[in-house]
Amino acid sequence: MAKSKVPKRPTRDEFVLEELGNQLTEAYQEESFVELTIWGWEETVRGQIVTMDSRTGKVHIQSQEGLYKVPFMDIMRMDYPRD
């Protein structure tokens, strides 16, 4: 049986990644509430960035559901919730 093909994560240039990194860092330092769109996830994640782990490349987000450890490269965009 053929394996279902998982779509590859879109590649982004360094400028886009750097800009996203800056946004995440700013939100982390300001302890802002953010909404993240994550590649391959159906739902966005809302919460507060509690750790940015440069060693593992993961961003730790504390939400009402719990703690998520999301690879930086899987974060497609960051927004501030409007409600």
C-alpha cells in the first residue's frame, strides 16, 4: 500500500524567518498573548511564549490547554488575538 504523501513544509527565505524570530522575541519579552499558525496543525495555538529554546529550536507556548513545544521552523505566522 502506498504511503500517503505528507506535504513538505514550505521553505521561507532568511528574511522572513528573521522577521518571524524578531516578532516572537518581542512577544516573549513583552509577555504578550499570541496566536500562532503552525504548519500541519488544523487549529491555531493561543498562549504566551514562556521559553525560546535556542538549543532545540523550539518555542514553548503556555496555553489554557497546556504547554506546547513547537519547532520554530513549523511556525508559519504569529498574530496578536483580536478578541
